[in-house]
Amino acid sequence: MTDYREGYEFYRQVCEEHGLEPINFHYYISSLSQEQLDAYNMQAKSIGDSIEYEVS
């Protein structure tokens, strides 16, 4: 199974920024579509890459 933790962390950050309570990881994995999971993972990866670039 693909690691969705980075995508979940991105999802949690967005929820917190908007004052929303995020769902737990298990429900996140079981309730989102593959398309949604992929979108969160791509966004998390691009943010992670840009942070690495800025730090370097």
C-alpha cells in the first residue's frame, strides 16, 4: 500500500488552517477516493519539495 501519511498531514494542516476538525487516519484512508488520496499526496509532495529547496 502506498504511504499516505504525507497526504494526511497536508490534509490535517489545511483543516486546521480553516478551523475544521480533521477525520482520523483510518477514516481518511477508507473514505476518500483514490483520486482524492492521489491529489493530497501530490500536493504534500510538492510542498515538501519546495520546503527542501528553500532550506537548501
